[in-house]
Amino acid sequence: MRPHEQLTFITKQDAMTAERPHPPTDTLLTIGQVAERLQVCTKTVRRFITAKDLVAHRIGGQLRISAADLQVFIRLRRDV
């Protein structure tokens, strides 16, 4: 790391409550779509939701995950 560069760490709480620059019509993904993007099974995605690691919204009786929330989830798990 160069002397003028600084690492910035973000907490889970900060990431979940931060203002996100996305329009109200943000893409909503199904559990299957999220599982495919993360290359895990749908049961794993449900575990993330149950553990409150991944934010999900119940719409019409179905769980949906916003693309922005998925990006936050991925960023928080990125290896540095």
C-alpha cells in the first residue's frame, strides 16, 4: 500500500443504513437468481436471509432481494 492511500472499512450496520444511489425502481431478484449470481444453492441464500446477513423483502408472498442490497452483501464479504 502506498503511503498516501488509506483503507476504509465499513461496518455491516453502516452498509445497511447508508443512502444508496439507486432509483426506486431498483431491480428485484428472486432467491434463485441470487443463488445463481453467488454460485451457491438457494438454501444457502435462505440461510443468509435468516441470519439477517442479506436483506430481503416479502412482496406478494415471495422473497425478493434488491440488486443494491446484493452488492452491499458482496462488498461486505470481499477479501482484502
